[in-house]
Amino acid sequence: MKELFLILQPHSHSIMLQLKDKTALVTGGGTGIGQSIALHLAQDGCHLVLTGLGIDDLNKTKALCEQYGVRAWATETQLDDYASIDRLYDYVMEQGLSIDLFVLNAGISQREKALDTDFSVDEKILKIDFMSGVYLVKKFGEMIKAKEHVQFSVTTSLSGLFGFPLRSAYCAAKHALFGFYESLELEYDNINVTFLIPGRINTQISKSALMGDGTAHAKMDAGQANGLDVDKCGKIAVRAIKRQKHRKLIGKTELLMAYIHKWCLPLYYKLSRKISAT
């Protein structure tokens, strides 16, 4: 019984992850949460490979990070194109880099009912938000297996814990992240995964969210505009990564929905139909 009691004790890491002179690969590193995480990693002395869309934004983040005395590289990657991920891998190899921390943050959201969304849009969201990360991890697989320790930071969402209106494909992709990366951590002793679970953060994500026909929502949702400050989000995220926490909720009062869903499903269904999805 004593052995079982010890096994059931909450898992925690007593040693903080040291980021100085480590190298992190950050997807979606040019703007929003990815940029904020990159800047806070740089403040801790972590070198950065920044990738995603928009080379100008990536170069801006690169320059901001370098102000903290770290090295940074910026290269554009189209995550719904596996050949583009191949080129990212080649770029990292050409630079002679070894990745210690994978910050899988890039993603795209949705603003349409499930039956009014074209299947091609479902495919695109799932490819960007889930499959691209799986492909990237497998591309770097030999490097990951050879290292003594590799840390993953996976940005899922509060919507990755339950369904929510106008987010069917987005919720599906974010749910899938838990299944894949939790399994990955359990399979390899040298891997630790931190799931970042943001609620509403003040970023531009609602503007790029896809409508049913694949066009951009192109609006700043009120809920997003009133969300948690993105710099604070990045600070909380990096602290969770350093502590190697398995899961970290980040946001404001909307985080209560995680507990309502877990402990009172009838109330969750009632509230989810009334809360504005935009």
C-alpha cells in the first residue's frame, strides 16, 4: 500500500529547467502568444529559431530577442505544406543547431457552424493545428531520441478541453494534441510535455479565423479584445515550461468553464449555448 500511495502522489519536478544557452524552435513565433513566449525565453538566455508566416514579423521578433544577448534565426514556414516543414528541418541542420525545446504554438481558429463549414476548411484547420506538428516532430525524431532531455510546449486551448459553438474543427484539432503528445511523453523517458491551455488572450487570432468557405473572419472579437494581455500570457507560459508542468490554464474568468465541464456537465451545456462565441 505504501508503494501505491507514493505512485499516486502528484508528479512534480523539483529541478527547474535551465534555459540559458539552450535552443528553442518556436512555431508561430512572429506574432501573438508565440512572439511573447519567444521574448520571455530570450530573457532567460534561450536561443531561438523562429518560424511561421510573415518574414517581416519573424525578423521583428528576431531583433527583439537579440536585444537580450541571445542568437536568433528567422525562417518562414507554411505549416499546411509538408515540403515547407522539410525545408525548415534542412535550415536547422544547415545552421548546425540542436533543438532542446519545441514550442509548438502556431494555429488557426474557426468561426462557423460545423454543417456550414466546407470539408476543405476542416482539413486545413486539422492540418495546421494538429498534423503539421506531428509531421514536424517525426521529422526531428532522430534528434529528439538522441538527446538526454527534450522539452515540448504545446499550445492547445480551453476549447481543447470541450466542444464550443463555431469551433468544431478547431476543437477537434486541439483535443487531438492531448492524445498525441501525452502518449509521446509516456513512451519516451527523455521527453517532457507542457500543455499550455489559453482561454481568451488579446491577440489577432480571431481576425485570421476561417469562415465556412475558407475566407478570413477578419474581425476582432470582443471576447478576444478583452482577453488576458499577451505579454502576461507569455510570462506565465515560460514559467510553466521551466517548471515542466504538465498542464497550465492561462486566462481570466473564462477558465472556470474547465472546472464546470469537469464537475457539472449539465451546467456546462447550458452556459455554452449562451456564451457569445465571438
